[in-house]
Amino acid sequence: MTNAFPPNQQFRLAARPVGMPRREDWDFHEEAVGEAPDGGIVVKVLYLSLDPAMRGWMNEGKSYIRPVAIGEVMRAGGLGVVVASKSPRFAVGDHVAGGTGVQRYWVGQADDKTAFVKIDPAAAPLTAWLNTLGMPGMTAFFGLREVGQPKAGETVVVSGAAGAVGMTVGQVAKKMGCRVVGIAGGLDKCRFVVEELGFDACIDYKAGSVHAGLKEHCPQGVDVYFDNVGGEILDAVLTRINMKARIVICGAISQYNATEKVKGPANYLALLVNRARMEGMVVFDYAPRYAEGVATLAGWMREGSVKSIEYVTGGFERFPEALLMLFEGKNLGKLVLKVADA
């Protein structure tokens, strides 16, 4: 069994990045693919999910999840096919999604039901299981509904609107009867958000004042803000929030590669004045309810009212460069790295 597969190629963390990750921060490693252990499986990885959170996982320090250790395979969500099994839960040929890491093969126990889940390739394109039906979709679905708690007729603003989480937040908010305003960088992204995803408006933060854009597109103020970027944009939105507004802190991509201390919100007193609430959310807290989110979003996708759009880039060896695309703003929709043909 050991020699039944090509060598397993992996990207392991070699150093903790300062600022933007460099190729030197990674160790490209090859090793033989081991046999499936009793009760375990071997998964051939087909696609990897590239997410802003990966940058935070490289840093040492307390967080919602332990940092990736030096010398460890880089943590990543992935999707693949079972190519060897000694587990009653999975058969050879099953498609699965889970924490594959940045490697071509994953080998391990399959008795932990949270490690890998079967997916139905007939229900949606494979890459959608790393987007709307995967972790970004669950983040958007539960973060907006459970933490943001929007009501029909309210104004919802979402930053990073053309990215994986933001695109689904906006579409779910529209399903809930809200006015939705996105914030994104560049004319193409704003056009994509409005014309493809159905947002009511989009503010191009690269083209002008976010303050002015919020004043124009949110004349009645902001009831829910879903924050994916932090920094100056969070500060700008805080100046426009309504009484009892809800701010969902999901991410802060503007700060992830900063070499100085993270910039906190200077306008936080707006929370006091407006009796507003700012709350962080981590998708893992909703793991017991993922099936509920998948069923709802899949239903909306079937009826055509929610879209799952992925930006797929190829070349496993290009992982370090592909990851940087997140921070360079080059992707429209969910960034996915293709590892192998299905």
C-alpha cells in the first residue's frame, strides 16, 4: 500500500512570517504515503481552501485555535476523494471535506466524525463545498443570522463583499429582506457584487471616501455591519451605526500582515452612544448545526437565489504565491487551489 501512490508533497511552516508570508517561510517536503490505519482512510486531496484566517494561524500567541507549529504541515481545509479505507464510515471513491492540510494526501483515523464529512458531488459543484456549502458559507450563515440578527427592512453593510464570506453574507441578508450594501476594492469587484450577487449597492474603498459612500448608500444609517476587514473601514462604519446596531467581528484582513500592533477601533464610543453591540464570531462554535446551514443554503442554490462563485487557481507547487492573492485582492469570490484532477 505504501508504494501505491506517488510521494506525498507537503508545505510545512518553516518560520513565523513577519508581514507578508514569503516562500522562505515554507518548507516543501516529500514523503511516502502511509497505509490507512485500522479505522482510518487515505484521502487524495483535489482542492484546497485558501482563507485569510490561515495568516493568523501562522502567528504564535493565544487565539481561538492553536498556532501551526514550526515544521508542521500548514493547516487548511480541503476536499478530496477516499483512495484507501479501513473504516466502516468511508468507502473508496467517497468524496469528503475536512482538515486536509496543505498536502496532496491525508492519512489518518476516520473515527472522529468532525474530522471529515462525506459530500455529494451531484448536489453542487465540488468547489462549492469549500465555499457556500463549506466553512465560508457556514461562517456567513450563522454569523449573520445568529450574531447579526437582521430584520426585514434593515440595512446590512458587509466589508470584503467580493470575498468568500462577504458574498454569502450579502445574499443571505437579501433573502432575509434587508437592504444590503457591500464594501469592496475596485470597480470590477463592486460591479460583481451588485450585478452578479444582487447587492443593492457597493462602495469602492479604493476610489473615494468610505464615509461619503456610507452617507450616500445608507441614508437611514447601518443596522448590521458584518466586518471582514477591520481597521479604517470598521472605524468609518461605526460613525454611521443606528441605535441598537449589531456589529459582527468575523475577520480583520487589513491587519493580518501588519508589522505594528493591530489598530483597534478609535470610534468605539459609538457603541455606547447608540447602545450597540459588537461581538466576535468563530464558525467552529456552530459545528453541531452545520447540516442545518448546508441544507438551507443548498436549497437556495437549487432555486437559483444564492450563487456560489469560486476563483480556482492551479498548481500545488504555487501554494505560497496563491495564498498571497488573498491579500493582493486578486480573486473574485472564494479562492480555491486545485491540487489534482478528480
